[in-house]
Amino acid sequence: MNYLNAAKAWEESTGEGVTVAVIDDGVDGSHPDLKRNVLNGRNFTGSAGEANAETKNDHGTAMAGLIAAHGSGADGEN
């Protein structure tokens, strides 16, 4: 968080009410750090028959985590 200078950014906005699109391979919305923070979506990798929000390599989930994770921690609490 220090590298990103998050504290300074949060002086302007914490992102409340903001919707961000992740154009990637899908997001696992059941991930403990993303629950309640992502909407249903779809897979944009172009793979035939994979037009849903599921992900096979977790890249979309990782990118969504950078944007919208709430940091539940290893025990899933938060």
C-alpha cells in the first residue's frame, strides 16, 4: 500500500459507489476477498463455450482482487 501511496489516494476517494470493469478471463465472485464486491460478469478471453464468469487460470480474479478485494485474510473473516 505504501508503494501505491494509497493513503493519499483515499483522501480523494475510497471508491465507494464506483463500478470498474475487468476485461479478462472471468472472476471468481465466491473468493473470500471478493464476496459482496463483484457483480456477475462473463469471460472475455474468447474461448468457445466459456462465455460465463468462471475462470480457469485465476488471472481475472487476481486483477479484480487488486481493484476490489476487502482483505478478508487467511481465515476468511472480515
